[in-house]
Amino acid sequence: MWLDDAELAQEKMKRVALRTGEELLKRFPYGGGGDVVGKGVDGTYTHSIDKVAEDLLFKYLEEEGFRGSVLSEERGYIRGMEPELMVVDPLDGTSNAIRGVPFYSISLALGEERRENWLEATQVGVVLELPSERTYWAIKGRGAYLDGRRIEVRPYREEDAIFSVFVGRGHIEEALRFLKAASKIRYLGSAALEMCLVAAGALDLFVQLGTGIRTFDIAASSLILKEAGGVLFAIEGEMLYKPKMRATPTERRCIVAVGDPVLLKTLYPPLDDVLKE
């Protein structure tokens, strides 16, 4: 099993992501691939660039000898021959990729085969930024890295805080608390990468309201965030809690990823009890 050697698994996962990314960039160097070719298992539209990315990723996983189960956005759950699970997002930020906006990613997370709270089961996470090919990764208990350099979250400073805020329909009022608290606002279009930017200290906070995040969107980046010293919360109205997500293509959560939870204490008091969970 790949989990028997986390370092070797990480290297194989990086190779799979890089080979997939390089081939994808050859085929779609300036965007494109926006024609709809079907629907994924969660009911969202599959574009041709999504299908190409997934086909490539599965091909390279097979070539690297992965024999465990796989959960993916388009194909859903595929049972393997080994008791471990790879949760993959072959293309996070499809709209950016189609339109030629240079900010999208490939994400792979490896962990135990289990039904409950799969985010806690994740042992190895890799997120490849495209087109730059910068690579984030983490092994549970061993820190988080960007291209070999260890990364850490940034202490909160109100005067220059940068938030990335995704606001779904009907959630404008809920988003105002974040918009008012930030010095600068961004939204970049790839949740996996934006969580990695929080982990690296480039962003102070990433929040997605309205359209919930699925496990394969954040499985790898949640480990990278945690290993960098950050915290991931789920949001329901006025309540924050530590998310417990199963390895399924349909379960969704509105989330906030934060480097320094101090900045949330003014937005969602009291927070201390949640942090102790």
C-alpha cells in the first residue's frame, strides 16, 4: 500500500499531478475545453477539459501502480484492491481554466478507507498550481511545504489583512462581516489553491458561502492548511464548528479557512470552545 511509505507516496502523487498538468497545458495552453460532455456524479456539468484532466490523472495513477480506491468528481467512487483511498480533484477552477485565467489546480489526497470524517483520515496531500506548476504538499505530522520550502500561516494584522471571499446567491448579508473586516478582498476561483495560499501566509482567510465545498475540493488543502498551523471551520448561520466530512461526492459544507483564528473572534464570538474540539 502507498500508505506504508508516506514519503514515497507523496513523490508519486506529485509525479501524477505534474504529468497530468503538463499534458493538460499542452492541450489547452490558452484556455478552452468548455463544451459540456455530460454530468458528474454530483449532478454538476462536466466540460471536456474536466474529462481530459480526469482521464489523464487516472492514467498516470495506474502507471504509478496505485491499487487503492479512488473518489473523483466525475466518476465518483471506484473500489480498488487495497484498503486505502485517494480523493482527487483533477481540475479545481474549471471556469478559470476554460477562460484562460491562470489560476487553477490539481489536487490529490491519500488516506485510510473509512466512512466518517475523512478529512481526519487524510495522511498525504498534494496540490499543483497551474499553469505555474508550483506544488504544495503535506504529510500528516510533518509540516507543509511549497516547492520544498516549509510554509506557515501568517499572524493576523488588521491593518493589512487580505481575505478571499466567495459569495453564493442569497448570502450577501452573511458575507458583509468578512467584507468589513478585511483590508483587501480577493476571490480567485480555486478553493484548493486559496486554502493553500492561507497556509503559505499569502492570504489571511478564505471563506466560501452559499455554494458548499465537497470533500474532493479540499481534502488535500485541508491537510496542508492544518500542517501549516491554520484552522478549517464549517459555517452554519452564526455558528462555527470543525467540519466532519465523509468521502462522498455529494456532501457539501460552507467553510472558512483561517491562518490565525484570532481574527475570527470578533466575527464569531465566543470561539475558544470550538478551537478546543
